[in-house]
Amino acid sequence: MTVEMIIEIIVGVLLIATCAYCYVLSTKLRTLREGQTELLSVINKFDDASRRAEQTLSNMQLKSTHMNRNLDDVTARANALVDELSVMVHAGDHIAGRIEGAVNEARAIGGLRAANDRRAAS
């Protein structure tokens, strides 16, 4: 064997090793690209989900503001009714007191008449 042949064998072995390494590298790059595609898909799904969540939060905020206004209106009306009922109860108590006084006065007058009738009969 000559030096040229040994060099050609070494170059051939190195070429075979380079081809094997290129095949392994190609496989890893293909796997990386597939992973990149899946990652892009996951990122797109996450982006869609975050946009839907943002929209939902915005809708919830809008609805809560609307409900808060409605609740304020209902509370104001309820407070007005409470005030009105309080005035009515106070007036009713006053009228009931006057009626009770009139009934007691009528009973007293009736008792006096009965006593006078008994005296006149005796």
C-alpha cells in the first residue's frame, strides 16, 4: 500500500463518517422543525385562549358595571319606600292613639251614663 492509497482510505472513511453525521444532524433538524411547528400551534392556541379570556373579562366588567347601576337604582327606590313606610307607620300610630283615646273616652262616658241610670232607677 502506498501513501496515496492510505490517504484515500482515510479520506473515504472521513467522508463516510461525515455522511453519517449529516444523516444524524438531518434527523435532529427534522425533529426540531416538527417541534417548532407544534410549538407554533401551541402558541397560536394560547394566543386565542388569552384573547377569549380578555374578551370574557371585558364582558364581565361591562355586565358588572351595568348590574351595579341597576342595584343602585333598586337600592334608592327601596330606601325611598322605607322612608315612605316609616312616615305611614308613624301616622298610623298617631291615628291609633287618637282612636284608642276616643274609645277610652266613650267607655268612660258609657260608664258614667250607666251609673247615672242606676242612680236614677234607685
